[in-house]
Amino acid sequence: MTAKSKNAKSQTTARKAYEKPTLTKTAVLAAIAATAISGPEKCWVARAAFGESDIRWMIFRAWLIDDAPAWFRSLYIRYGELIGDWLVDRASARRVVRALMMPTISRKLRGWQTP
């Protein structure tokens, strides 16, 4: 009886046509886009941890430029490229780095979302 009702339900539900995902320009996206991607702080560690196509490395970079303590920013600029190169072939280490970066990324996003 349960199988019959599931089949009846699936036959009456129309499928939505596929729509290619797009980014909606919001305050968050505008804030990320406003942060320059070039310069001495290329965010090697975050790019290695998240991947080049993941926007979270750009959010971390925005935090690094705007909000990070000066001592952390200085260490990141000095050793970041070396650590980023080391991370590339180490999946477990990338997972740890992502986990450590996520609270910072979440705080940065919340800061952009509040008026």
C-alpha cells in the first residue's frame, strides 16, 4: 500500500526544468569582488586548502587583509607560499586547515550580512 501511494505521488509531481546556478550579486559577493586578488598577499594556504575555484579562499583573503592581526598577516605573507605548496598533495592536512579556517570565514560572512 505504501509503494502504491509513493508511485501515485511521483506521477503527479512535475519536475522543474534544470536551471544553471548563477551567483546573485549581493553585499557579500560585492565585498568579495571589491577585494583585490593581486598583490603580495595571494592567500596560498587558503587556495591550497579550498581549491582555486572555491570562493571561500577569497573570503579568507578578505579577512586576512581587512581584519587579521598584523602579526598573523605578516607570518602568512612570509610563510604562506611555502605552506601552500606543502599542502597541495596532502588531503588530510588540507581538511585540517579548512576546518581551522571555517570559523573565520563564517564570521567574515556574518559581518558582511549584517547591516
